[in-house]
Amino acid sequence: MADRGRGAARGGRGAPFRGGRGGGSGPPASTEERKKREAILDLSKYVNERIRVKFTGGREVTGILKGYDQLLNLVLDEVQEEIQEPEVHVRSLGLTVLRGPTITLLSPVDGLEEIANPFMAQE
């Protein structure tokens, strides 16, 4: 018991303890074998276009999309925040970085029109 190494004394096969989880003992897969992850959204068609973004918590902004990454972090220019409470008004924020995990809705402003709710009871 004097030898407290991680080899044969703990039931191993004499090899040093490598730690980590699961898996293969083979060589790591090459980059060719791994499929490249594709983004869920293709935002490239909205670059330099005005978009509307809604966040968790209810905030809403519009601005011109200048850049993005695979985590959905966005860079918007000419950003305006639409504040609903206590009365509706707009606050200009300029160039802004938006964190992807806080975004709940993303839509283009062009071609957006409000329609009547088809599920609301007609009076």
C-alpha cells in the first residue's frame, strides 16, 4: 500500500492514468473526416439590411446588420431601441454588439406588415 500510484495498484493495467472521459483510444479524427458545423440561420443575405431583434426580457431594437458569428452575436449600426413603457418612445444607440444567447426573435424590417389576429373573436 506504500505505492499509491495510479497504475496496477488501483486495478489498472500498468499504464499511467490518463483521465478524461470515455472514448476511443484511436487517433483523433482529421479535419477532413469531421463535418463542418453549419449555422442554423444564414444571415449573409441580411448583411447591410435593416433587421428587428427581440430579446429575452422584452427589449426590442432595429438596426442595420453589419456582422455576425456562429453564436448569433450580432453587430448592428444605427440601432434604435423601441421602449414601450410607460409610453412608447425611441432611443438611439448607434453601433451596438448584441449577444446571441439573449436573442429570441430576428426578422427583416423590409416586407414586415402587421396582420389581424385570425384567432381573436370577431365582434
